[in-house]
Amino acid sequence: MTVSQSIIIGIIEGITEFIPISSTGHMIIAEKLLNLSEDSFNTVFTVAIQLGAILSVVVLYWKKFFDFSRWQFYVKLAVAVVPALILGFLFSSKIDDLLESSLTVAISMVAGGLVLLFVDNFFKNPSIHDEKEVSFSKGFIIGIWQCIAMIPGVSRSATSIIGGMQQKLTRSAAAEFSFFLAVPTMMAATVFKIYKYIKANGSFSIDQVKILAIGNLVAFIVALLAIKFFITMLKKHGFRIWGVYRLVVGIALLIMLYTGFLSA
């Protein structure tokens, strides 16, 4: 992977991480179109680069993350991340296999698009408007919803926000809790993926460290702008616009796969 390729993927990650259109799915397709080899470093890069975007949440919501008097906030996130930790550990190899499948991404994009077209009609009359009102049990259930996004193309943002809405959170409150939950989830995923890579291949080379650093920095900067944009769009237009986008992209990917322009 070159520096320019890492910048391109970093931009894609920063834009898509918090929008319910699947950052992982977009990165998988971008890697295919950039003709990147399916080697172990590119696989770990796809996961590790998400950490840069996730850290933008810590910066934007630093008062919450560094208010140590509110211990319940940290416990909620710890409880909510447990399902992903367990399933991620148990099915790590299967998830890695799916990360190489363009067909999985295309099908997930279409299926997710259909859901987002109508999801605003499913959960009405929310009663929870702030993270402080989220109980430990509700946080755990949202964490279970998040695990669906282990399938590439599904979108961690979409599943955790929908999970929040199913637990009576408003769209904006569910989106914020999804952002908060992303921090321990992606930190754990990144550390685990890097550990597996080093165990199998030894340490990263200087060039690989540079590629990871540049990609994460770009993702971090772009995500800072994308978060506020997404919250504004979500409040005004709900999920329907993203459902349409997913359907268009998913169908286009299926056509590209059928014609052989994109490898499965």
C-alpha cells in the first residue's frame, strides 16, 4: 500500500464511519478498485484505520470522556461492548474471511438500504433524550445490535443507532450513544487485530507504521467534520436518504460483480 492509497482510504473511512452506509464495506470496495493485494497488512489496515475516526469522537465529546466523576458513563460503555468482544473473539477468522468478500458487501448494502428506507416508521414516541437516561441493560442490548455489523457492509453506526431507537432513544441520542460505543469497540478490535498480526508476522516495518499513521490521521481529521454533518442530516431527514444511497451503491456493486468489473 502506498501513501496516496492510504490517504484515499483514510478519507473514505473518515466520511463513512459515522454515516449508516458501512465504512468497512466502502474500504473493502476501495481496496479492490485500487488493486490492493489481499495480504495480512491490508486486512489489519482496514480495521486499524477506524481508530483514527473513532478518536475524533473523544475530541468532540471530550467533556463526557474525561469527566471521571461520572463513573456510570464508563460502566455503560464497558457493559455495551461485551457482546462485540465475545463474538469478535469467537468468530475472528470467519470475520476476516468476510472482509475479503465484495459480494457480501453488495448484498449487505442492498439489505441495509431496504431497512433504512422504512426504519423511521418502526420506532416512534421515543422517551430517552440523553445518554444519562440509558440504563445498563439498555446499553447491553444496544451492544448486541452492534454485533450485526460484524458482517461487512451492514454498518456499525446503523445497527447501534437502530438498537438505540428500539430501546426508546431519540435518533440524536441513539446516534451519540453509538459514537460513544464506537470508542471501546474499535479500540479493542484494533488492539486485537494488531496483536494477531504481530504474532503471525512479527513487528510492523517503518513504512507500514507510516502508512498506518497517515491513514489514521486523515481519517481523524475528516471524521471531525463528518460527525456534525451526520447529526444535522439525521435530525432533519432521518434514515431514508441513506437507505436510497445504500440501494444505489449495492445494486451498482452487484452489476459490477456480474459483469466481472469487480472481483467477488
